[in-house]
Amino acid sequence: MENKVTIKTYLWRCKKENSIWLFWILVNSVCVFLNGILSARAITTLVSFDLKGFILYSLSILAVNILWVIQIYQGAKANEKAIQMMAIEIRKDIALKLEQAGILNYEKKNQATYLSWLTNDINTIIDLGFETLELMVMQALNIVFAIVAFLSFHYSLLFTIAIFFLMMVKLPKLFAASMEKKAVTFTEKNEELVQAIDDVLSGYRNLSNANKIGFMTRKIMNFSHQYANAKIDYAKSLGGLMSVQNGTSFISQIVILIHSGVLYFYRLMPIGGVSSSQYFASIIFAGLTGLTANYTEFKSVDKIFEKFNAIDADWQLNNFSKPAGNISFVNGDISLNQLTLKREQQVVFEHLTLHFEKNKKYALTGTSGVGKSSLLKLIKGELFPDSGTISFNGISLLEIDRQSLNDNISYVSADDHIFNESLRFNLTLGKEVEQSEIDRVLDILHLKNWVSDLDKGLETRLSQITQDISSGQKQRILLARLLLEDKPVWLIDEGTSAIDKDNRKLIEEELLKQPNKTILFVTHHLSETLAERLDSQIHLDDFVAKH
């Protein structure tokens, strides 16, 4: 994302599509103008008993309306194409910003917030930004052409128009601040609604098992009412603005009609001009009513872009937000020196010093909350200690660029994601891997028979939502991904906890047999067989107690 983006950023970035869109808006306004002018002249010729002229102008009106029909079709296509291209650009910028965030910054907000940014906020920008802008441009062009029409009738009409024009421009300023504030409120309430829905749907099974499933509906209804109230509050302000403007518009049209009638009475303008004066007056003042109200709505999306522009300020910048140089991590020797980590002002561990030798296998055990998972995240760079250092073969973690760190460390946890993609993609994450290597890994994880039974084999699409796979199968897929990544350091956090006892034993033995791997294994199920194959077991409760 650029340093600061506004709606203008995307209008310019998609200038080709927007130019085509603007062309068809211009054609629409020309058609509106010609309809009024030609109708006025047709009536004038008819009153003058000029039948030939009347028929000629009538046929011209028909031709204009045929062009208008074409414009409606082409304009709708151009409109949607331009809007969707700009929406894609906004989503791309947000996605790129999330790519650059790093785990530490990404986890400052929950998934529902990012989902709201990429869907609801963009829909709001489309509705109140791009589509409102289309109306504003159309209204502005129609007003300009209508003023030209009045000038062709009689110049004095412009003075009456100018008086009401100023009144219409001043009125929205009474409502602008309130509407902008309320627009931000309903986008925030929309975000809270998405978070609430995501929260209760994620906990559906837990609520059902506790016979508390009714909580789901209550929470959804509670946040739905909050969102509805915010939206209604916004509509009240918008309705107040529209009613005042429309009242002024109606009065102005009547005044213009009277003015035109007086001019005709004194033979200063043709009768066709009188008949069309209300038509063009309605275009000007209805257009101004819409234009000023739409401008207020249009400006309200600035707050959404301000939120996007504030991402960097909200996120804690760190050395892993960008490459820190050309230092690459190439060694599995890991040293932790005097690490202190606090969580919500509580000390997790203090002055922790450990050394993990290259290509050796370690188990990290201990009670819940002692810091086992946090320790792995510190090594992976997903958390930062309050004090102390982490180094690889003597090189500080802070001197190693993030991409190199990711290229050399695999991290597997029970919370890892299975994508709604093919099984092959879930195993390789898009990396090119020989089929023979995939088959070897499937054998190790005892997945080959299961894959063979799938209708499309490795091309079968998986989805946690439809529960295509069990928890044990999910863990084996994640471990297969680990083996196929083939990185020198493996951090495994409860990676076999959901696998049945017999298969878990076989799989853990196979994992520990892998040569040239430094393995840190967090487990609550350390069997004697597994313990015998480890180079060391670290019970964090005992260790932390010493410090």
C-alpha cells in the first residue's frame, strides 16, 4: 500500500476503466440535455404551425433516445468493470500490507477484523464512494448542461438559479460533521457484528455440548441491533438533509416556472422554453439536492481510508517487517541467553538460558501455561522477549532476515490451517515437489491408503467447514507438510496430540529418525519409547523454578 491512499489513488490507478466509465456518463448527460432542448423546440414549432419542423424535431428526439438506450447498456458494463477493478486494487493493497506485517503484528487483531476490512469496508467504499461518485459526476454534468439550456432561453434565469444554487450548497454543511461521524460508527458496528458472528460460530460445538446454544442467537441479535441502530441513526441525519433540500428544490422549480412564464408574457422567450423550464429546473435543483447529499456520503469514506492508512502506526514495526540485511540463517544450533518473557504483566519465565545443539532432538514438557508454546514462538520470531537474546550459531535472531528465518524453520501447531484447496496444495503450499517424495512422506504418515480411497486422490479439495477430515488426519497432513518442506529446524507444538496412540508412536519414531534436523518437540504425551530416542528432555517447570 502506498504511504497514503485515498479514493483518488484508485481512480487514478484504474484510469483506463474510469475514462470509459466517464465517457458513458457524459453521453447520458448529453442525451438528457438534447431531450429537453429538442422537446422545447418541437413545441415551439408546433405552436407556430410548422408541421415539418415538428416532425423533424420529434425524429431527432427518437434518435437521441435510441442513443440513450445504448448508453444505458454500455454504461452499466463500464460502471461495474471500473468499480470491480478498483475494489480488487484495494483488496490487493490490504493483502500486501498483511503480507508485510509479520506474525507479531498480524495477531494484534483477530481474523474477523481483517475479514471485515476485505469485505464490509470495501462494500461500503463501493456503495458510498465509487457508486456515489458516479451519481455526483452525472448530476454535475446534468446541471452544467441545464444551465447552458437556460442561457439559451434567457440570461436572466441564471440569476434566479444562482440564488437557489447558493442556498442548496450551504444547507449540507449543517449536516456534514454529524453524518461523517455516524458513518464511521456504523462501519465500526458492522465490524463488531462480524466479529461476534465469527466468535459464536467458531464455538458452536462448545455451546451445543454445554446446552447453551441459545447464546449464539442472543449474541448475534444483540450486535445486530447495535448495528441496526447505528445505521438507522445515520439514515435519520441523511433523511433530515434530504427533506430540507427537497423542500428547497420544489420551491425553486416553482419560482423558475413563474420567472419563465413572465418572460414569455413579455415575449422574451419561446413557449417551448417555458414548457422545458421546469424540466431543466428539476434537473438542476434535484441534481443539487442529490449532489450535496451524495458529497456528504462520499466524504464519509475518508474515515475508512484513514483507518487503512493508520495500519503502520497501529502495528509495532520490527526487524522482521523487512529484510535486515544479507545475513542468512544456515545452522540449527540455537542458543537462548537470559530470556525473560511477560504476558499481561505476569512473568512466564525469567532469565531462561538454554542451548539446543545442531541436529539433536529435544522434548519440551511441562504444565499448561509454563511457556512451552511461547518458547517455540520466540525461536520462530513470532514473539519477542522482554529481555535476553536468541541466536543461531552465534548470529543474533535480530540480524537474520525474516525470509531466511522462514526458509530454515518449520513450525507446526494444532492450530495450523487446512486450506479449502486440494490435498496436494495443503501438502506442498504450491511448492513443486516430486511425486515420489510425496508418496514417501504419505507412507511415513500412514496416509497413502486414505489418499487412494479419495475419488480425486491428491487433487481432492479439503475443507474444515464441511469436516472432510478428522483432527488426526489434519495433524498428519500438517506433519506431511513439515516433512516436504525439509527445513533444518523443526518446531512441533503438540503436533501428534489428536492421532491415535498406535499411529502416534510410529509417526513420532519416524520423525525422530530424520537426519540433519534440529527438532524441538512440545508434548503432553511423552512415552518411554519416544523419550529413549530423544537427545534431551527439558521439563520447563523445573527449569523455570531454578530461575
